[in-house]
Amino acid sequence: MQNEDFLKDLNAFMQSKGFIYGPFPEIYNGVSGFYAYGPLGKLLKNKVENSVRSIFFSNGFRELECPTVVPDIVWQASGHLDTFTDQTVECAKCKSVFRIDKLIEEVTGKETAGWKDKQFLETIKKEKISCPSCKGAFKEEVKAYSLMMKTLVAGKPFSLRPETATVTYLPFKRLNEYFRKLPFAVFQIGKAYRNEISPRQHLLRLREFTQAEAQLFIDPKEKNNWTKYESIKKEKLPLYTSHHQEKQLKVELISLDDALKHKHIKSKAYAWCLHLAYKQFLSMGIPAERIRIRQHLDDERAFYADDAWDIEIKLNTFGWTECCGVHDRTDYDLKKHAEFSKQSLEAVRDNGEKYVPHILEIAFGTDRPCFTLMDMFYEKKEDGEGKSTFKIPYHMAPIDLAVFPLQKKDGLPEYAEKVKELLERDFIVDFDESGSIGKRYLRAAEAGTPYALTIDYDSLKMKDVTIRDRDTEKQIRVSEKELKETLKKLLSGEMKFL
């Protein structure tokens, strides 16, 4: 269930401090599902996306960028035109339409994965759930609602992509030529669009959002001959597994090796992808104790998926929230696009044998991690006392450093500007000379800035600065010559603030 009070306070913080604006456009009353990133929000999103790129690049993935508007034949082949729908319920009084699973989850806190229409309607009746807009009763029927955003290009039907995955499969022949042999791995970070019915969960459910999806193209015969698995097989993941025919789920900290032995996971290559996805969220500074990896139930998993798990994160606002899906899509996508395009989308083994590659997918967005970081690390004022802070992990802070001249006179601003210029090629640096030094420290803490650099009168004599730690409020003096390397070590965690 939603924590309404905290969400209201968090939203006010995000709006007032320049993280997130909306619903957008506010001056025209806004449209749900559309938000703008302000100056701090955009810097935070850049940090998230750079973290994603760093992990993928270091594991052999290469980045693509494909069009966001694609002919409908592509979506017909992928199945999106006919099956990309949500189940909805309509208010009998005001005619407002809501996504029924999210409505029930928000009101009751129940997980609705795998539910059928009858169960949804019975729950609405039993829990006496009314329309959030007018408190009226709902009609006793569930309708399918297409999520595709439609448009025309030169008079022909096109759709805005609802995901980046499909357009990653379309240049397979070119990719196969470029990489020369399988396996190969690619990813995209870019916009996707979904005609959501009534998005009400801030950045978690948007009509325009940013995805970061990776695809590993692999010979199906090589899934259990994955050498990269050997280095991570002893790693333990918080698997939230279904137990045979039981509908119960249980979290177990289990090694990937044991997960394979117990057939929770079907292949070594898939286990490696699941671990890589988990590592993505840890690398952003999300605590391990807030993460679980949930196996899809049989009636929830897509018919073409051989294996499917979601990474879920426990938020202060919305509780357990799905933030990533890892899927073994088998050869479904390439076969469907080969059928509709009349093109061969095959690879060739060393012995000359042709085959259709399988695809292992890591699918998530960058908006949800941004919201997660704000949700987890924002600490609000209690009863008007104290100060609000944004205690985000230092390496993910939107602004790395703030430079403050102690006073606006006697050459202090000029030397502070020199220090800023020295650092801004390597760091995101804020410069602030207005108000008392205490107020400037507070503004920096609210922005999540890890270190404030103060230029005082001793700095002019000694050619050094005072570095103040955001969380401990401790201070050290560092010479101008050693400043850049010291800050790099502090922000990377290589050096501790004493």
C-alpha cells in the first residue's frame, strides 16, 4: 500500500529542489504520466545511465540507438498490436477508467500477478473498492485496453515503440556481420511510449519513459557452456522462488550454483544475466536488503519465455516494486520477424549448420532507479525541526562538489572561481556565494552534494581549501596541488574521510 504522507512530502521536495516537475506541462494543468527532469533530476538521471553503461560496457555489451517510430508491421510481427494490453475497470458514475491490477495493489497491498478477471472483480466487491476520482462504484466487467501509441508517417500506420527490445532485434543481420560470430550482446538506452490508462505512481508508471534494455544473442546449444558463469557461480542472490505447485513464495539467499542444481534457473548463461542485472542495482547504491528477485508464476510468464524473473525493490512510498525483468525469450522474436519480413535471421555454426539464435534479455528503465534513489535517500524534516537532506550514495550524487568562497570580497570569490575551473573538467561542480556559509551547506546537503569546498582567508595564504563531508560534517584541509586526486579517491570510495 502507498505511504501517502511520505509520497506527498517527497514530491514537494523533488519539485522545490529541482529534481522532478509535473505532471507536465504544469501551466496547462498537466497530463498524468508525463514528468520533466529539472536541473538536479537530469544530473541524477545522467549518473544512473552512466552507471548502466559502465556495467554493460565492462561486460562486453555494445550500445545501439534505433528509431522510436516504427511501421505497424513490426508490431504485428512482435504481437504488440494484438496483445499489448492492460486489464481495466470503469467507474459506473464518472466513467473514469483504471488499470485494475494497480488499483487493487494500491488499495489493498496485495500482489495480483497471475490473477484472472473473476478474481479482480471479486476483490473489488469484497474490499469495497470505490473509484478514486468520485468514490462511485465500478462496473462489473473487465476490459482489455491497448497500450500502443499510434501515429501516421506518410499516411501509413506507424506506432511509437513501447519498448526498446523489439527494435534491437531488427538489425540482427547487420549485428551478426559486425560481431562476426555469436554470442554477442547489445543494449539501448532510449525513450519508449505506452498509452497507460491512469498512471498515478509518479515516475514508476509513465506514458513517456526511458528504457535501458540489453539483449544477449546466443546459440541455444551454448547456454550451459557459458565460461563467464564460472567466476560468479558462488555468488548468492535473494531469490524469491515459487515452490512447485504451491502458490507460496519464499525469499532465499541462494548461490547461483545451487539455484541451477535445484532447477530454479535453467541455464548458466541466464544465471549470469540475472546476476548482471542484480549488480546493476547494487552499483547504483541500492542496499542489498531492499532487493529481491521474484520468479514469474507459470500463469504469469509470457508463453514464449523459457525463464523469467523480476528484480523488485522495496520503496518507502509504494512497497515492493518491480524494477527489472530478466527473460529467456528463446528464438521467438527472430522467428516472428523472419516470418513477417521474409528475411532469413539465422546464424551459422562452425560446422556449417544454420540455426536461429536465442535471446536473453535484461529489461529495465532509468526512471524507476531515479525515483528509487530519491525515495530511499531523502530524509525529511520531522515536525519542522532539523533539516531535510538527500543522503544519496556519494558516487551517485547529482552534483559532486560545491565550491563556496567564505565571503564575497578580498579576493575570495576570485580564488574560488580558480578552484572551480581546476575541478570542473573532472567533476560536476556547483558554485554558490550567496547567503551565510551555514545556509549554503544546507542547500548542498539537500541536493545530496557529498563535499563542500570552502575558500577562506587561510586558503589565499596557503593555497589550500577546506573539504567538508556531507554526512559527518567533518572537515579537512587539502592543498590545491593534491585537491583533484584527493577528491577522486574520496568519491570513488578509495579513500575514507578522516
